[in-house]
Amino acid sequence: MCSIMGRLDGKIIVLSAAAQGIGRAAAIAFASEGARVIATDINESKLKELQQYQGITTRVVDVTKREQIEALAKEIEKIDVLFNVAGFVHHGTVLDCEEKDWDFTMSLNVRSMYLMIKAFLPKMLAQKSGNIINMASVASSIKGVVNRCVYSTSKAAVIGLTKSVAADFIEQGIRCNCVCPGTVDTPSLRERIQARPDPEQALKDFLTRQRTGRMATVEEVAHLCVYLASDESAYMTGNEVILDGGWCL
Ligand SMILES: NC(=O)c1ccc[n+]([C@@H]2O[C@H](COP(=O)([O-])OP(=O)(O)OC[C@H]3O[C@@H](n4cnc5c(N)ncnc54)[C@H](O)[C@@H]3O)[C@@H](O)[C@H]2O)c1
């Protein structure tokens, strides 16, 4: 008798922002490769839809709230992979960015990852192994993008956080990488396009900035996340992995 092995068999993976978009696709891809996935988000009703997939359990967690993160970390005995996905896109230059926009973005996009890593890393250190993946973006220290001032600032910080964690804990069996997508077709991107004064033009702009002439699908990003979560990528740490349809060409 032969059994089919999953690329993530036996791994326990916690991720944020799993209710829709890239997080949802990653949760499904992880589970289909044999992982036990703890999918978290603040959107309880959308999160529940994931319960139909074998291997996924769901949990409402607001990643800006330390107490909620710590409560989850306390309940979980073992964690192999932490995937920090949650993030928000503010549209505008530095002059359009109010202090509240700055604080909200930095809190959701960066502080949340600091809180998650702080809560789950001690478990990984006790196990002498762990794998952290953070969601960054090409709009960061990699590429200057118009109207993405605080967003790019926050994602550049995510890259810095990733490299710092990778450097500090490499000798203790921990690795940490980040994913830097270009434009990905997700519900929030579609909402952002609709919110522009000329949505048709906004869509055109998003499409033409990708040299492929199309956006990435969430599944294409999820494939990369499976690779990063698996032992296939065991030699990678401290890397920002770009998947941008030629945007940086
Ligand atoms: N879509 C893109 O083009 C693109 C490109 C590069 C990077 N990214 C990054 O990928 C990540 C996911 O983006 P997306 O477009 O797939 O997702 P999305 O914006 O469609 O969904 C985000 C999810 O985060 C959840 N969320 C919001 N606030 C939360 C909080 N406080 N705690 C927990 N969950 C919360 C929402 O409920 C939602 O389910 C983000 O970090 C984003 O910056 C996206």
C-alpha cells in the first residue's frame, strides 16, 4: 500500500488574515499539503467558511490586541510555522496621510507582526525549530510606488523585522523570510479599485504596472507560501522573496 505524502505533513501552522485573499488561499493550500492549520482573522463569519476544509480550525484573533494573541499562544502546544499576513493599504502621499492613518497602518502592518512573533517565538525556541513568514510587498524598500507612503514604510519595516529575527535566531533553529508580491487579485484590491474616482482607469493602471499585463492570483502566492513553509526551503532565511510579475524589471 502506498500513501501520498503532503509537503507539509505533520506541520502546525498559525496564520493571520485567513478569512479572505492571500491568507485564505494559503490556509487552504497548507491544509491540502497535510498541515494542521489554525486560521485566524477578525471576520468571524468569513473565517467560518474555512471549517469545511479538512485540517483547518478557525479562531477569531485581532492581531492588534496583545491579550488575544497571547491567549492563542498559550493554548497552542506546538507551532512549526507562523505566517503573519494581516495588512492594510492606505492610499496617498505623505501629505495625504493623517497621523491616525500612519498609526493605524503601522499598528496593523508592523506592530501586529512584532506582537505575534514575540508571543510564538519562545515556543519555537523551546522546540529548537521554527519557521516565520511575514507578508511584505514590493511596495517597500524594494520599489518606490506612488500613493503608498505609509504602506511602503510599513512593508519596508516588515523586511527589516524579518532580517533582524533571522539574524538573531539562526543558531537556534529558527528561520524567517518574507513574501513580497506585486499586485494580487484580492477582494480588498477590487474594493480599492472601486473606491477610486475612475475605477476603470484604476484597474488599467494596476494591470499595466505588471509587465505580465495581469495580476497574480492568490493561488500563485499561496504556492510560494507552501514552499516557504515546507522543509524544501530549509536553506532560506532572512530573504525577501519577490513575486511581482516583472514589476521590478
Ligand atoms: N493584494 C495585493 O495586491 C497585495 C500585494 C502585496 C502585499 N499584499 C499584502 O498581503 C496581505 C493580505 O492582503 P490581501 O489583499 O490578500 O488581504 P485582504 O485585504 O483582502 O484581507 C485582509 C484580511 O485581514 C483581516 N484583518 C483586518 N484587520 C485585522 C486585524 N486587526 N486582525 C486580524 N485580521 C485582520 C480582514 O478581516 C481580512 O480578512 C496584506 O498584508 C497585504 O498588504 C497584498
